[in-house]
Amino acid sequence: MTILTFNNVSLAYGHHPLLKHVDFQIEPGERVCLIGRNGTGKSTLFRVINKDAQADEGEIWRKDTLRISHLEQEVPTDASSTVYEIVALGLGKLGQLLSDYHNAVHHIEGSETVSLDKLSELQHQIEVLDGWNSNQKIDSVLSRLTLPADKRLADCSGGVRRRVMLGQALVSEPDLLLLDEPTNHMDLSAITWLEEFLLTFKGALIFITHDRTFLRHLATRIIELDRGTLTSYPGNYDYFLQKKEELLEVEARANAKFDKKLAEEETWIRKGIKARRTRNEGRVRSLQALRSERSQRIETQGKVNLGVESGDISGKRVADLRHVSFKYNDQCIIRDFSTRIVRGDRIGIIGPNGSGKSTLLKLILGNLQPDSGKVIMGTKLQLAYFDQQRGQLNLEKSVRENIGEGRDFIDIKGHSRHVISYLRDFLFPPERIDSPVKALSGGERNRLLLAKIFTRPANLMVFDEPTNDLDVDTLELLEELLIDYDGTLLLVSHDRAFLDNVVTSTLVFEGDGTIGEHVGGYVDSRRK
């Protein structure tokens, strides 16, 4: 039985249509992946499904008892709430009462003064709402997700915060679960756990992801949002790629035939007097209709034009690490590690969140000094560094100012380019380039950072989690660029397909400061 139906639904922001007469439905138990380019409206569609946004027209039918939970893309940075409090919010008012009761009991156990009258009143309100079973649901979710109930959210890693928000979405036992980029900020073990968990989820699932391995393992159907239109593709991701290519070829042939007809009619109308004779008025009206149809055609969004100049050839030795050790407080992050990175190496760095991957990069680049051992850097190095925190972007400045730094023209591969022209290569339209960076989506910020670091030649590229928030098309283009890059590459990523396609060896954090070296990508390191 269908649980959700969209019938002829449309939504536009200004003159930009996000949904155009959309029809689709969701059945119980389906696992549907929603894909589309950054900015096409995927997150907006989720908000419409969840009643957080209203469609302009059309009909949306939801099963009367339908419970929907939504895991949003952005991870909150709440400084004071505990994990228990955040998860309990998934139960609304009852969750707040349970959270207050949990904290009151916790204060009593901690010998802090709590009014017994207040505790009794909370118990009464929870009993009135028959809420004790829901308290067990919270405890069950915390246990299943291995979450620390009384730890503050602000003290948790990005991956734990994602699990906390997933717990908030699951505690109401939803019939339909909406997940927006659930693997962002998660390490590989957490992503693998999430896959296994969602395979056993009894409700329906709609998810947005850039992780192609995650997509392949979970999706039973794919729906693509492209230029306001939703197209459904039953089956797996590889079948979608095949059918999508076929549809694009059909569309291209139809557009070419239409454009040829329009060009012929435009040539005819310019001949003059014959076109204005009474018996040709019908042909004139047909031409006007063709012009109108052409003006309403929404072209496929262009692809990002990625390119990096390799710069001068570096010395053969890029970095030499000799018996390097490093501690944070009393925790050993890296223990007696030695390796040699030479020109042309393509190295993936793998490990759990907090294991020390970014620390290793900083040691290699000289931004941190080891407690013992030494790091010897090579010569003639020209660095391009993609920082996962995007620290190179000024959020208060505009897109133009972040790239041009006060100049209208920048030098790209020895040629002068206007900032607007260069930004167009990264899919920033002229009306967008004066927007402040803080107004951009996560995917747009990542594209802007790529644009910024590619303005300079580099023979050493260091990428720390570059795939978060990028759409699949841009991700694959970045993948192609790095495959063809002839310099040295160091890559931290939790994207398994990306690692397998790009790197030729891996450094794997194996616990207690030990780093293993393996030939091949993620799959090879797992096998070993």
C-alpha cells in the first residue's frame, strides 16, 4: 500500500523552478536514493515531504498514520545539550519531559539538590502521556547506536554527532526515514555499520548521498531530480547510469532536430514579403510557437571545468619520515612511524575519526613538529591543500573576493582570466558571485575551495576529505582530474570508491599509534 504520493506538484523560488509538475509515490519497505546536481532542490524536496516547506501547487497525499523523520545534512554544534536530550527531541513534547526527568534523576545521583515535587510532577505528566515505553525506546536507540547518553554534543566528534541525529530520527519509529548525506563526517567503520543497520530497517527510506558504494549497497530504486523533473529508475545504480545515458542521447537528438527546424523557419521568415502573405500566417504562428517552446527549454546543467597546473617538477624525494612519534596529552597518535614519499606517489590515508589522519598531514607539511623523530621535506614543492574545515575561505567575503582577492583578472596556467569567466567553469553564475560565502551550500563551498586552490600551480596536492557535499557528477570529474594528475597526491577520504579509483597505496591507522602501509586502495587494505 502506498504511503506517500505526489501528484502534479510544483515549487519555484523566484523564477527558478525546483519542482515542475512532479509525480511519484513511495511504497512500504522501499530504499530509494534521490540523486541530482548540487542546487537542483533535493533538500527542498525533503522539506516538502516533511511539511517544512509548502508546494506552490499540486496535491501531496500522506497515509493518515504516516510518521516521518528527517536527518538533515548539516550537523548541529549545540554547546550545552547532552546526547540523551538531543535524541529525546525526536519524541516532541514527550521527549522534553523524559529529558527533564532523566536530568533530574541524574542530578539526584550526583548529590545535587532537586525538588521532589518537581520530580513527582514530571512522573505524573509522563504517566498521563503513557510515556514510560517511550523512555525505553530512547534507551534502546542509545544502546543500538552505542551513544554516550550524558556526554555533551559539543564534545562529540562529527561522526558521533551524525549518529546522535540519526538516533533522534529513529526514536519515533518512523514509517518513512529521510536521510540527507548521512555518511558525511563518518569514518569507514561507521559507514559500514550504517549500511548494515539500514538494510534491516523496516520502514521506507529515501536518502541523498554522494557515496557510490553506499548507494550501490542500499538502493532498490533511484529517482533523479533534474531541471525540476523527477524520473524514476527501478534497480541499482549501474542500471541507472546506463538508462540515463540513453535518455540523454534521445534528448540531444530531439533537441538537435528541433533546433534545425527552428533555424529553417528563422531563415524563411527573414526572406521578407512571402512570409507576410495571408496564406502564410499559419506558418508565422507556428514559428512564434517554436520560439516560445525554445525559450522555455531548460538546458542540462553544465559540468564543472576542473583543471590544475602541475607546476615545476619537484625533487624525487617529497617527504622522508624517520621514526616519527606524536602525542596529544597522554594519547599516542603516531608511534615510531617511518616512510618515504617520492614524486608521483598517490597515497590514501585511512582511519577512524580522531585517529590522527589530519595530524599526519600536518606533520608531513611541517605545520606540526613531531615529539621525536624527524620529517625531511623535499625540494621545489608547490603545494595545493584542501582543508576539510575550508579554513582558506572567508565566510564574510563574497565568492568573487575569495577568488580574485581584489582583482578582476587572475592568472590561470599562464593566461589571464576574468574572475567571472573562471568562476563560471565551477558553475557559479554571474548573479551568484557577489553572494557571501556563508550563504552558499556545502557543495558550493567545496566547489569554491577547489576553484581557489586550482588558481595556483601545484606538484603536491593534499586533499583532506574533499568529497563531502559534492554531487556525484562533480565527484567523478574530480576523480578523473586526480587520476590524470602527474604530481604527488596525499588523500584523506572515507569514500571507498573514490579511494579505490584514485590511490595506488594506503597508510592505515590500525590503533595505538600504529600505521600500516599497503599497496592498492581501500579494498586491498581491507583484504590484507
